[in-house]
Amino acid sequence: MTGFVPPRFYFLSICLLFCFCATVSGQLAKHGNIWHFGNRAGLDFSSGAPVPLSNVNMDSYEGCAVYCDADGEMLLYTNGGGTLNDAINGTRDGIIWNKDNQIMYNMGSTEGGGYSAAQSALILPKPGNTNRYFVFTMDHVANQGVAPYLNSRGLTYFEVDITANGGLGTVVTPNLNVFKPAAEALTAVPMADGSGFWLIVISYATNDFVVLPFTATGVGASIQQARKDDQFVNIIKAAPNGKYLCVNNEVYNFDAATGAISFRETISIARYTFSFSPSSQYLYGFESDAGLKVLRYDLRADSLDKSALVVSTDSMLSFPGQMQLGPDGNIYWIEQTEDDFMQPIPPVSLSVVKCPDGLQPTLERSIFKYDTDINNAGGLFVSLPNFADYIFAISPVTDTVKQSICTNSNTIIGPGPGTSGHLWSTGANTAQINVNQAGTYTVSYQDACGFRVRTYLLDTLPQAKVQLNVSPITNACTPFPVTLSISAPSGSPILWSDGSKGDSLKINAFGTYTAQVSTSCGDTLLVYTIAPPLFVDQGNYQQTATVCGNTPTELIPEGLGDVVAWSTGDTTATLNVTQAGEYTVQIINNCILRTVRFTVKKEPAPMVLILPDVSIDSCFTLPIVLKTSVNALDNQWLWSTGATTTSIEVDQYGIYAVTLTNTCGSVQDTFELLKNNANCCFPNMPNAFTPNGDGTNDKFSPVFKGCTVEFLEMNIYSRWGELVFQGIYPNELWDGKNLNGWDAHSDVYYYVVSFKVKGGDLERRNGQLTLIR
């Protein structure tokens, strides 16, 4: 850290990312189980809490690094680099030690990083190779000189084969420079696709970010990205989830997929001592360089500066050093307190923030004290190991609650008081929610010491069947006594409206009665009303109806009560009849018997044909009278000419139509009056016939006027194209039967007629006809 003389007090640099659902496995944290730092200081977190170590060879003033295997066993550690004799530290060698505290590689004072670099080293596993580790080193300011910075060591790496030398490891690629000029600051973030890491440093020439990809093929080309400010940087911190960076008083977004960095906000903090919490939601530090108060910043807030929360109001002055997240989820920092400076040779204290992701974080000062080297920076070190903090990212603590609820009954679930930041699978953000259905409900929240996820597995209690039973009533006019009884789970309390508590109640009066039944799923109110009959005078009621032809008509008593019996003996609610006459039905309503009399008259279904008032063999000469085949008085006629008489006289050729209407509906017939041809011969094609055997219009055939027919072929088809009749002689008329000799149904049919009259040509007619039965 040459070029930056540490003041007596520092102010914490705050950088925070809210990431509740960290997914990195807790197993990764074992890579940081052993710490070697400072003046032969060490910690072992294998038991879950830090335990001081002895027999440590670490010699560091500021930067150092250490790395363990997946089981938490030490692999190697380093101070990152050395320095020539200077007034602060003296002459120091940069060294990489193996797990037995033996020197694996001596960098001397000319290789690797700088002894006084704030983040002089960082150890990462080589992507795709579990036996190789890269020791990245960072130079300190004193070696940079002036532009063009020819003395800068910048970012350098040493590749270690950990399987060599009997498992103690050997440096196989020493002191390979990958970027310069750079000094002091060094961190790394895993790539989003898991293929490697992003190395992040600061260009000494521009004070901008420099990002380099580190993959299975090695370290790639550097990418320089601008910073908001151009002030010198000592330390870079990356959030454990890799989504945020913090340098000095600047907070940045980081894209682990592309390595892109974007500015978020400037906050009022110092630049040296700061650390993210394991969840990446908070960042901790001192209020100012004087080190009086510890603050917590929350990246969920719109304004980071306004989110500052005072965690401790201790008035103890402090000379704070580096701050580092630990494998136990707590945050540690090095400091020299007022009490330390009271000693002849001031020791260095290790302090801690416990439960940094909880609602109630606590500070413990000077949990351990370490001897200092009077020949090194006047008896001071400010170092803690530099890690890529992704290994300390945590997942929320999870638990499951099983509970039974009642169908359609509200039940309150939730972690309750003392928690915050709730987010339910339903989208709610309250501490508790009301549910009325079985299912799975999940809530993420924060309690006193961290983040949790709780899953509620709710099933439904068997439905408590509650039912009111009424004894049979044989006489609605005098029903009493009537017994009401309750069916409910055994032991369910029952309270009747008269104050009794038995499971049955005998009533002797009209009125409304209630019973409140209590079960494990709440109270059910049952209500029974027995109303007195309405006594009215008995009387007869008249209704009329019409039967159209042979089509049944339905006799429906209009809203009078329940049918007892019809005069036909039927007991149905309605009656279908096909004959005219008088019908009666008895109906009971509120204990009064009434009789309804139906007068039914029968109307023929309407049927009409237009007939010319001349002989069928005569030629049509104008004027001519057209008349209808029906002339009953209760029918109504309407001709296409507007006439309403049963016949009309016309003096023009053309098509004439008449509509016949009666109670049972309407029918229509048309007649084409053709101009006489030379021999006065033409066919008239009826459009309907009635094969009912009454001697009128019983057969269908073309009607030829005043000519001799030499040839006639007639085919009749159903509406589906099925041939139902075929005649090939002039005297073969269709009598309404199909080819099987069965009566064809009333319907619309299609005819095709081919004919030849004497002296004429073969002609053809087609069209529709209606068979009416």
C-alpha cells in the first residue's frame, strides 16, 4: 500500500447487493476454513467457530491469501510478494507456503506482487482442472513509478500443481505477467455459465476497471471499463453473488455473464475497510475514519446513503484494517483499539459482526489479540486473507411446517413477529396470511440472525358433517308434533333457539327454529321454518287449449299448486291430449283443493290449394277465376294480390299465391297461369298433395291441359336424394308410398318429370312438392 499512508482511523466503504436466494453450496465455504495472516497469525473455522492457530509462517503487512481443499484442509498460502528495504516494512520476501508451512516458492523482492499491496494475492482453482491452482499476485504502489510505469509488476500469476512433491505442490509456471500497470486492488467473480472467473483489477494509469477472463485456457485479454470517479483505489470487493462491486465510495452493477460494469450510486464512506454480508444484501463499515460507529447499508433501498443503519454506538476509537467475510457467515476485521494502544507493544485485535444478515446483528470487539512485529510497520499489521467471496455465499435456512385446516375456514399462517422482508409464494409481503384452502405455501423472510425459507404443508381436516333432520309430515295442514334432530360428530355441543342442548327438539307450533352446532372446524347454524297453510276459498278455474290436427297439445295448470289427479286418471304435472273435449285436474295448494277445467277444441292443420275455375282439360283464357280448396269460416286468406276472399278473378298471366291461416298456423300455395301455347297444351305442377284417402288431391302428377301425352317419366326424391317413386307411364301417379310400399312421411320432396305430348318435343320439369298427411 505504498503511496497511501494509513491514517489513524478509517471509514468503512459500503457496497451492497440484495440477493435473498443465494444458491451457492455451503460446501464451498470450506475453501476458506483456514486463515493465515499478519504476523504469524492464524484461525481454524473447522469446528464452526474460529480457533486461533500456532506454528504459522505467514509474514504480511496488508495483503495475503490462503486456500483449502473441499474438505477444509490447508493446501497453500502466500503473502503475495516482497519488497526491498524501506522505512516502513524493511526488506521482505514474497513467499508461497505449502500445507506443512514449508516454502513452496520464494519470490524474493522482485517477483510476484508487492508486500504492501492491500490485496497482494488471490488464489483460485484452475477451471476444469482439480489439481492446478493459480496464485494471482498484485503489485503495490511503490513499484509503479511514473509513466510509462516500466517498473510495474501489475497482475502476475504462479501456476501450482498441487499433486507434485508428494502432494505438497510445486510451482510449474512462475511469475507470468498478464496486465500492467496495476496496483493494490484485486478480486474475482465466477462467470455466470460456470466456465471460469472474471479477474477485476484497477489500471494504475487511468484508475479505471480492468476485467480479464480466467478459463481453462488461461487468462484472456483485458477489457478496460470506465469508473465514475478517478481517485486511486486500494480495495475492490465483490458481492458473494457476484452482482455488485464496490470501490472507494462507489457502488457498481456487475454482469457475471459478460463482465460488464455499470455505475449505480455514490455513497459517503471511506475506502479501505468494508465487506458484504453472505446474502449480498448488506455491507458493513465504520461511520468515519475515526472508527466510532459501525453502520449497515441495505441495497434494497432506493437510496443507499439513506439506508444506513447504526449497528453499534460504541465510542471506542479504532485504527481499522481489512474486513473479510468468514466461512461461519460472520464478518471479521482487524483493528487496533484504544485499549491496544495502552500496551507497551500494542497488539492487534480481531473483531466480529455476528448475524450480519439478521434483523439484530451484534458486534464483539477484540475477540482475539495478536502480537505484532515491532520491525514491521512499527508493530502493526492490517491484513486478513483475500478471498473471492463467492465461496461464502449462503442459501437461506429452510424448514417445513405441517398443519391441518378446515375447509372454507380462514387459517392464519406465517413466521409472526420479529421477522421482516416477507415474500410469499402467493405474492403477499405481510408477516402472516389468511388461507382457506389446503396446499403448499412458501415464505422467505429475515429473522434475528439471517434469512429463512419456510414451507407450510396444509392438508384439510375431514369435513365435519352437520345436518338437520325433520320427521316425516303426512298432513301439511295439521303436521304436529314435528321432531327436529341433529346429525353431527359425536360430542359436538348443540344449542337450540329455545335454550335446550339435546340432539333433538320436538315442536308443536308453526315458526322458525335454529340450532347452533360447534365442531372442530367452527360453528354451524341450522335453520328450520314450518309455515302455517294459507286457507282460501275453494273454487273452479277455467283454461282453454287447442289441438291442431293430430299433434298433441300440452295442458299446463297455471301456477296453482301440486297436481293430485287428472280426469283421465293421470297424476303428472301436465297432460298431453290429441282430442277435443273437457278435461279437469285437481290441484292442492296450502291445504285447499281446487279444480281446473280445460276446454279443448280441435282445429285442422291448415291446408290450401289454388284451383282454376275451369275444366282441367280446358285452355286458360282470360279472365279466369282462381279459388282455394278450403273455405271454412274460421280461416283467413291473403292473396298475393292483397285480396282476402276465398277466390279471385284475374285477367293477367303470371304467378299467384294465397296464404291460409287458422289457429294452428299458416300454409301457402302458388299457381302459375301460363299463356296458351299453339296447341293449348302445357303441364301444371302442383306443389302439394294429401294422400289421406279422402278422394281429394290424393295423388301427385303433372296436370296437362288440352293435349295428348305420348310419354311421361316421373321420379320423386327425398330431401336426402333417395329415390322414393318412379313412374314411366302417363297414368302412373304417386300415391304417397315409397318403393317398399310404405307410407312416405310428411315432408318436402323433389320431382323430376320428362314428357312428350303429341306433335311436341321431349320436355323436362323439376321442382319441390310437399306431402301432407
